Amino acid sequence: MSFPWANEYKPSHPAMVWLDEKLPLPRFVFNAVGAGYPVPRNLNYMYNFGVLAGVCLMIQIITGVVLAMHYAANTGVAFDSTEHIMRDVNWGWLLRYAHANGASAFFVVVYFHIFRGFFYGSYKAPREMIWLIGVLIFLLMMATAFMGYVLPWGQMSYWGAKVITGLFGAIPLVGEPIQTWLLGGFAPDQAALNRFFSLHFLLPFVILGVVILHIWALHIPGSTNPTGVEVKQESDTVPFHPYYTAKDGFGLGVFLIFYCAMVFFAPNALGHPDNYIPANPMQTPAHIVPEWYFWPFYAILRAFTQDFLFIPAKLLGVLAMFSSILVWFLLPWLDNSPVRSGHFRPTFKKFFWLLVVDVAVLGYCGGSPAEEPYVIISQIAALYYFAHFFIVLPIVSMIEKPLPLPFSITESVLGKDDAATVAPAE
Amino acid sequence: MTDTAVADNPAQSGPESGDGVRRRDFIYVAATSAAGVGAASVLIPLVSQMAPSADVLAESSTELDIGSIQPGQAIKAVFRKQPVFVRRLTPKEIAEAKAVPVDSLRDPQSLEDRTKKGKEEWLITMGVCTHLGCVPLGTGEGEVKGEFGGYFCPCHGSVYDTAARIRKGPAPKNLEVPPYEFTSDTVVKIG
């Protein structure tokens, strides 16, 4: 980020001066997340979730690498080695519960982060690339989480793997060969478990790399803010350190309270008891559900029960489920309102909250059995979901009359009194 | 040195540079093509290592003794690590399956299409729902068979009839009939 008033890195210690000449890593950190990065002064707590997502990624990588030292990716012993971690490995129960609940925490935080982006128009020019990279990170997270859930080789692991790879079988002609190729067999077995473990270990580091691109792209225009008005002058910003390191630190403390409460007092609340039964290819659990963070998408998958034209219902469901995320890639071009922030868009704001409720309803239906009334409710909710992006957003951005925007971030914070009318920096 | 410099780069200053194609262009295209084909061919082992390995394929046939199955009974066996249903139909079930007009079905097949000639009381199908791969109920004693008397998938409510044809629910196809043959009156080889 390069506002002209950004603090410059000035090492004083000779060793740091020496290092700065050879490898300016401290300078890089100073400019990225230190006092050299000016950030809008009015960020609220919704802007904490990016940092929290980074913390979750680190929790997952650290606990995951340690768990991999005790886990064996073999269908004969995978379940037993998971129980070995729970019962025999020193602190193994803590590491595994931290990892399993860490995945849920990661998704909670990322959903807040995504909906923050929806509300404040964070995806709009000049920040489209940040948004596109973010959607890619989310897709990678979903793949990683899915493969991680298969590793304990319980009933839900096995049948989840079977159902999700079965989605590829819906593709006409090449679907079944692709499914067999992905699994390395005709059903999930040793080959599938082993490759899922390999990829589950790899993908978090891919995510880490893409996160660096996400932050890099962010630092070109700088953060958006709750007013959606761009930074105009020095008084609109404060240095990231110490202001937002402190604010993020506080948010991290609050996050850790909830996270530790789950890990220590309700470690299985978000899990499924069936996954404590070893995988059995001969016996399907009565009610297969994915982890809660996939429920809205699972509901969309199951909402299609009728063939349409010559397309089978199963393929429609699969296409709709993938489209429900891929549509986010189009978002910067579907919402053409020049106003970013939902605060100044009265009509958009109502539909935004309707979308939040809609996704919550989809989530509830996705976690329920595939029977009435959940099927019809998820059909209506899925219909609204797509209508929101393809019909509501384009129309609202055309006809809506936004509220007047503040002149600057400073004015929105301090009002139009003397303190606010600081002369522009140039 | 001057000589080599000229010899290195005859095309740039040579008379044939005027027509736009230089000798060196051929080398560029040939070299990058060869490197490209080489790089692409590396993908072949990387992609095909994902396909089922020889030991997985070696397990792809199963022999079953079906002599003790009574009419109305069914067993669940394993073929390619997936359940396979072997069901001995009762005359009533055969009659029910035959009474359905084939054209009215989602995946039109007659009972004759799905069984061996002269052995139509033996219905051998994969126990894998064609929707998302769950194991349907209906083989075990007392399991729900669904309203068409065949199989019922509890995951998303697909209902199969006594010829294991899809009749209701989200599944697009009938339960798959694996390749099999009777090696004697009581032994069947699947795969």
C-alpha cells in the first residue's frame, strides 16, 4: 500500500540496517502489517475476520502437521489410529479436537468475512481481484475440509466420500470414469484414503500461498471501510500497527474464548456420532449429512428432484451446487451500483438480510432429512438464492436511490465540525 | 571473434532475413515443440497413476454359491468392494415386474433385459443406489422394501420395484446389473 504519507521503515540498530540491505524482510513486514501500512481509521469489528481466518489457517496447519505424525492413512488402521490419538497419544485428544473444531471455526470466521464483503461491497472495483482470489481460497478450503473429514474412516467419512465423489458420476458420458479415476477404484478404499491424506496435507500450504496473493492484492488499493468512501487524506487513515494489531488482538481474544469453549466443553457438538462407527461399505447410515458448513450447498444439491428438458435431476443438482459458489466469481459485475457500502443502500440492505436468512434456511434444510417440508423449502430458498444474484442485484443497482455519502472517512467519524474539516494532505 | 559473431547470427543480417522466416525460427519452433511434447508426456504417468491399480482390478470378480437362497430371500455380497444384491424372486414378484408397461418407466427395461434367459427368478444387481451411491434397503429380513416391493434407499427416498427398476425418487437409473454368468446351477460368477 502506498499512500504517500505511509511511515517509512527506518532501522536504527546496525544489525537491522545490515539485514535491510541484504534481505529487506523486516521492511516487508513493516509495510504489510506494521506501522508502514495506513488503514482507514473507521474499520469496525466486522473487519477482524480476515486476520482471524489467517489465525485459523495457522491453527489448522500446526495441529494438522502434528496429527499427521500419529495418524496412518490405511483403511485397516486409519480408524484405530484416530482412536489411538484420542486415547494414547499425549494430549492427542486436545490436538484432534482443536483440529476438528478448528475446521468449523475456520468456516465460521470465513462466512463472516464473506458476508462482510457482501454487505460493504468489498468486491467492487478496484478490489475485484481480492474478491476473486478469496472465492478461490474458499473453494480450496471446501476441498481440504472434505478430504480431511474422510481421514478418520468412520461411517460418515466413508459415505461422505462416496456421495461427494458420486457427484462427479452425474457428468454425462465421462462421469463414471472420472469418479473411478478420482477414487482409484470403484468405491472409496485404500487408494482413495491415501491420496486424500496426501492432498489434505498439501492443500493448506496451497491455501497459504493463495492467501499471500489475497493480501498482496489487498495492499494495492488498501482496505475498504464501512462508508465505502475511498481514502482521500492522511486523517482518513491510521497505521496498521499499533491501531489494528491492537484491535485484531482484542478480536482474537474474543474468538479464542468461543473456540476454546467448543474444544473443551462441546468438542463433538458439531460432529456426527456415526463417525465413531468404523467405515462399513455394506451398510449406509440412515441419514447421511455433510459437516454443517456444507449444509447450504447440500440443500441446493438436493433441491432438484425433477428432470428438466433432457437433463436428469441429479446432474441439475450438481450443476446448481457448483454454480451457487461459482456465481460469486461474477459478483463484481452483477452489482453495478457505484455505492459500495450497504449502509447507504436502503433497498440493497433489505435484500442483503434476506439473503442471510435464505442461506440460513438452506443450511437448516441441508442438515435435515430429505423429506417434506424440507424439500419444498429448500427449493424455494435455492430459487431465491440464484434470483438474488442474477435478478435482484442487477435490478436494485439500477433503480435504487442511494443515501448521500459522507465527503470523507474523517467526516463520517468526526462529523462536520472544525476537527473534521482538516485540509487535505496535499 | 568477429567471425564467430557473424557465424552465430547469420539470419539477422543475412540476405534471407527479408522473407520473414529465419533458420533460427525453425530451431525455436522445433526446440519448444519437443520440450512441450516432452512436458506433456510427463503428464501421462502422473494422470494414470490415479486410475485403479492392478491389485484393485484383480479383485474384480467374485464367485457366489447361491444354492441356499429360497424364493423371496436375498443376500448381499461384495463385488469390487461394493455391495451386490442376489435376490431369488417369488412367482408373484416376477408377475408384478412383468405387469408394468416398460414404456412407462423412467429407465425402460423389462425383467427379461435384467436377468439371464431361463433364470429370471435370479435378480442380480449392484446394491448401489444410482442417485448418490447409498446401499438401498430390502435384502435383509424385515427391511423396508418400499411401496413397489423391491428396494428402498433411505438416503433420498428412491424406490425400486421387484426388478430393481427405479420407480420413484431422485435416482435416474435402475440398479445396475453387473456382468455375471452361472458356472453351474448354484454357482454364479460376478465380473
